[in-house]
Amino acid sequence: MRIRRLSDWLPTTNKEVKLRGWEELDVILFSGDAYVDHPAFGPAVIGRILESYGLRVAIVPQPSVNDNLQDFEKLGKPRMFFGVTGGCMDPMVSNYTASKRRRDKDAYTPNGDKGFRPDYATSVYSKILKEKFPDVPVLIGGIEASLRRVTHYDYWSDKLLPTILETSKADMLVYGMGEQPLREIVELLQKGIPFSSLRTIKQTAVLLPKEEELPKNKNWEDVEINSHEACLKDKKTFASNFKVIEQESNKLQARRIFQKVGQKQLVINPPFPTMTEKEIDGSFDLPYTRLPHPKYNKRGPIPAFEMIKFSINVHRGCFGGCSFCTISAHQGKFIASRSQESVLKEVDAVTKMDDFKGYLSDIGGPSANMYKMKGKVQSICDKCVAPSCISPVICSNLDTSHKPLTELYKAVDAHPKVKKSFIGSGIRHDMLVPEFNKNADPKELDAYTEEVMTNHVSGRLKVAPEHTSDPVLKLMRKPSFKYFHMFKDRFDRINMKKRLNLQLIPYFISSHPACEAEDMANLAAETKDMGFQLEQVQGFTPTPMTVATVIYYSGYHPYTLKPTKTPKTAKEKEDQHRFFFWYKKENRQWIKDKLTSVGRTDLLVKLLPNDTSWRKNKPQKAKHTFDDTVVAPKKESRRKNKGFKKKRRR
């Protein structure tokens, strides 16, 4: 790889600005992440996009908010605007676990060090900039701003918060992928139009005084959702907003959304059409160094970069629409795919990296196997309001051909310096089951599955059925677990045929809305029957802009407005988690007590077949089914059942 100069990166200091011979900057970006000049890191993409428009751009990564705030002033005042992002993840997800404990590591900081990113970073940075430079516009974007653009539930403060435009005091918000709205913003600013007049740019949001006349656009229809204050008063009212927000976010001909926030009016303009192949290629083909800034050389590796250093992203978007996932809310449900030429060009660049050993860690995307997939008849997609193209069934208008992706894998592997390319992104296994993907060619699905298993897996294939309970899966917008059984049959058949000796590793979620503890017991029993001893379970984390989070906070499903129960207490969550690890000695007695108390000895037989001590003191059936307040039968006492603990396991 050629020797890099400091000026190959976007400048981060005055010294680096001078190296380029600049006296003034057009845009200064502030980011909650360390600066990695790579197309997988949003702040770098935005910087390179702005640079491609001929602008002089600098970036201030992880500015300190614990001193005299000199990081916010060191580069002076930009000619156009400040750009602010909390980073590639919502800072609260970066900083805290699902149980609200502060994380030990920050994956987007050198050496994984914590403490370099404040909570609610976008709002913190933006408010500081507005105080120091009140006359300079602040434009916010990235996943934190995107998913908090409207009244939303914040799990970490356990509060309903208004649009982030209110809490950050920013002038404009860009939601979703930023390339298209940024292009229009820059074009208009370069024509001399004031920033304050930019009110009708697609995929942006602004917060205006209530008395100000709303901007007009004859091509848009408008819809008003319940005010922030109304949402604060009534959880059901809050829930009813989400159906409108989600549907308009995923429509190709969306309406403009209005919401009153105190004495102001939030205006969310419709999104841009999905990026074309030429547009997305243009974004990925920019002159990234693909490396962290040299300033971090002595601070240690950046974990998030190390994970994707030798990976290639081939598309954006996800049409799964899972109730707990934010991908489609941020990237959209329609797929924007790169050309094979663009992908191979990046592969060639990776093979020239000094420490490349011949192995690509991932050829994937948000969901690995959605490359080049789109509607067969565009006019049908134009009218669609469904949040998912594959739930409850796969849309008959969706082209789910895996042939272009299979061909791409083979083209990548044909590179003389590539020994093996892996698929590290999650694969939608349900789309590989002909009984579910009824419009696909079964031979084509088998060809893809066989290609992945034979050439792109290192010992383990990870998939995410998420649950075994059909009611929970329906709410998740995932197919019945029976299709996972079918996929496993196909996996086992290919495994045996090719003598691959691969493991199938399924991932599941506990404590999801509509999930009872008994559902987790069923999950444990069914997966044990299938021969799995599960190692990891993800606890549901409520993040803004998902159906599941709305249910978690409000107790209502936003599409039906029917009450829906969610495990919320620490004990409820822990109980669900413990069933998952039935094979651990410390959980056995608890499982026996819990299942016998609710009369589910059928599950006990499956989970602990060698322990029959419960049979001798079989309790009467509990007064009601599974929760944390099971009432013990009158004539039973724990004292009588003490022998459970003393009895040796056979």
C-alpha cells in the first residue's frame, strides 16, 4: 500500500488545515466517534461527500466536553455550517447495556476506552456550538438524530422526549442516509440562498415557531400527528402516532409530517427516493484511506474498525421491517445495491492493505442476502405502505433472486489475492426456505445456501430466528419457527453431503413485547430438542423508532391499539434469561420450582429429563399461569419441598 501523508485524511487540527493551504473552512463536522476514514463510518462518508462538492471540510472527533471546551473553538467558524453526529451508534447504546449498566468499552474509541463520548452526544455538542456561535447554522444527522426526530421514548431516562431538534437547539436535522439531502443543501447554499430559507428539502426536519407560515410545496400532501404534549398526557395517543411515522418513512410517495411541540411546529419532509446504483457507487468510490487517523497510532486499535477492516458492504436498506430493529427506520426498506464493479474495486483496494492476509471478513450488508432485490413492478411498490416486504408472507411482487449475490461472491473469490471471503452479516435464513419463499426457484436458493456453507463460513453459520413462539414472532414480524426447522433440515443435508462439519448457531431475544416467561421455557425446550445448547441471548433493548419500543413504553400495539404486555422489571427479565441457560447447575432448582408451580411438567421433562425429584412432591396446579406472582396452592409449602435441593441429581 502506498505511503500515506497526513493530508490524505480530512484535517482535524489547525496544523492540518494549514497543510492544505486553507485559510477558511466551509464546514466543520463534530463526531462522537474517533475518526476512521472508511465508508462504513458515517462521519467519514459525510466528510468525503462534502469534500466531493468542492468544500473545505474538517472534522473534530470526540471533542472534550469536560474542560474549557476549546475543541469547539479551535478551528474557528465555518463559512456554511457545523455538522454534528453522535456517531455510528446511538450514544446511549454505545455507553450502556440493556440493563442500563455503563459499558466497560466503547468500540468506536482507540483501545476501546470509555468516557470519550457524552450521553446524548448530538444534543450536547449542538448546544455548545449554538452557545459559542449563535449565528452559525447547526445541522445534525446520524442515527441518534435520525431516530429521535419526533416524540420518542428514551429508555435510559425512562421518559418521553420531544424531537431532538428541541433538545439540541439545532437548526436542521437530516434523517436517514445523508448523501442526497446534503447535495441539495450545498447546491442551494452555493447559490446564495440563506440556510434559514431551506425549508422544503426532502429528508430533512426543522422546528419552526408555531405562528410562522408553513413552507408550501404543491407536490406534497400533509399529515399532522398528535402533539408532543398530547403524547405526554396519554400513552395510547403516543402509540397511535407511530403507525403514521413508520408508514410515511417507508413510502416512496410519502406525506409531510407536522407535529406541535409547545409553541413550535415540527416539520418532517418526505424522504428522497432510494439511491440509484450510480449514486451509491459514487459514495463508496470516494478517496477514503480506509484507515484511522494517524493521531491514534499510539493510543491503540479501534475495535469497531478492527472488526470491519477487511469487510465489504454491498448494499444498504432492509425490507425485513423487524419490530425491534432500527435499520429500516434509518436506511429505509428499499434496497440500494452497489454495482459489481464498485464492489470489486473496493476488494482490490483492501487486498493492497499492508496487513491483508488474503481473508475478507464479510461480504454483506444490514441483512447479508438482500443484494439487488427489489419490486418486480415498480408501480406496485410506489403505492405500498407495508413496513415489511417479507412479513407475514413474502410479497409476490418482490424479486428474491439470490443469483446476483451468488455471482458476486464468485467474482470476489476470483481475485488472485483473496484466499477466502466470509459472510459475517446476518443471513435471512427464512428467505432460503422454499416453503416460505414460494415464488423463488428452490434450486437457486439451494445453490446460494450451498455456496455460503461451502466457501464462506468458518466453522459456524449464524442465523437469527429470534424466538420459537409464533405469537411473539408475529409481533416481531418474523416467520413461524417451523421455517427454522426446515432451514436446519436443508443445512444438515448440505453439511452431510459436503462433509463440512459446520455448526448452526441460532440467536434469540428474551424479554421482547408479548413474550411471557413460559414462552422462554418453550424456547429452551424446543431448541434443546433440536440439539442446541445455546450460548448467547440478547435482552431486548428499547431504542427509539421501533414498534417494540412503542409497545414497551405505552403498553399498546401502535397498529391495533390493543394492550400488549411486555416484561419490564429486572426480575421478569432475569427469569426469562435463566430459562435460556437451563444446562447451568445454578439454574436447575429454580427451573424445577418455576415449572412445577405452574403445572408445566411437560417442559420440565424436556429440560431436565434426568432429574425426576419433582415427581414425588408434585404440587397442585397453580391458580394462574406464568408470571412473577404465581400463587402457591394452599396445602403446599416450600418447607415440604426442601428435599429438592438435597436430592442428588441422577
